[in-house]
Amino acid sequence: MLVQYDNEEIYCRKLGHHLTFKYCRTEREGLPCAKVLDCWFENIPIEEFVRSNYSEAEIAAITAPPKPKVATLFDLIAEAKKRNSKQ
């Protein structure tokens, strides 16, 4: 069940403050943060939770390495250009 641990909180090293598990499991457009396995293993049975609630494709997306920052910047620039051209 996805909401089982939603109110649990930990300190997020990435963002620098406390967050609920609900935030961590929905951070990337409905998928968990890439660090969810590293951050939550001491608090909840996170590996079991992920295996039980996500498909193999979703797990692959969760555990995939992040895009390089340059690629992310190019994507953001392209999106901004699209928005500006529609105005």
C-alpha cells in the first residue's frame, strides 16, 4: 500500500530539511527520488516497498543514474523556447 509510510519523516541530505516519505515517493512526477533506497533503508523496509509497489520499468527509472546537469540545462532551455514561441 503506497500510503502506509507517508507520514514518516527523515532529514533530506539533498534538500537540507525534513521531509515526509510521501514527498520522497512522489518527487519525480509520481516516482520516488533516486535516493529513496539510500535514505529510507534504516526507517522502513524500503526495498520490499519498492518491489511491491512499482513495476520493473518503474524500478529501472527510479534507480537509473541522473542525467548530466548540462543535458538538464539544455532540456530546460528547449522547454523555455517552446513556451516563448507559443506566446
